[in-house]
Amino acid sequence: AAAAALPGSPHHLRSVFDEFVLDVDAALDLVLVKTEPGGAQPVAQAIDDMRWTDVAGTLAGEDTIIVIPRRRRLSQTVLRRLRALTA
């Protein structure tokens, strides 16, 4: 595999978003990512692998991920960054 597709790379994150993500939305200070059934785990792992300083972590179910911003004021920044991956 090419180095650009390694976990933790923007290319890998874009790849799993293209494959699994249906929608990115906000709920209170959290960001919700809706995926195809079974897609939440690989997408959450790809987000975690990015090690963004403004993301405390993710919680994934079968088809939904909660992305937890480190601070309330960062939620819109995280939302915009993840939505840009669906464009």
C-alpha cells in the first residue's frame, strides 16, 4: 500500500469517509457521524488515528459515531472539518 493510505494519514481518513459515511451532524456540543451499517468502527478508528488535538475521542456503535470535542468552543471546528470530508 502507498504511504499516503496508511492509518493516521488524511488519505486514509478520506478513503473510509468515502466508503462508509452518510452524514455529519451536530448535537449539543458533540458531532455525530452516520455511516453505512458496520461502518462506524473503521471510521471512528480512522478519526482516532488522526490524533487531532481538538478531539478528545470517539464512541462508535454499528452505524453512528459520537465525536467528542476537547472543548465546547471547538465543536463547530470539528464539525466543519468532518463535513468537509463528505464533500
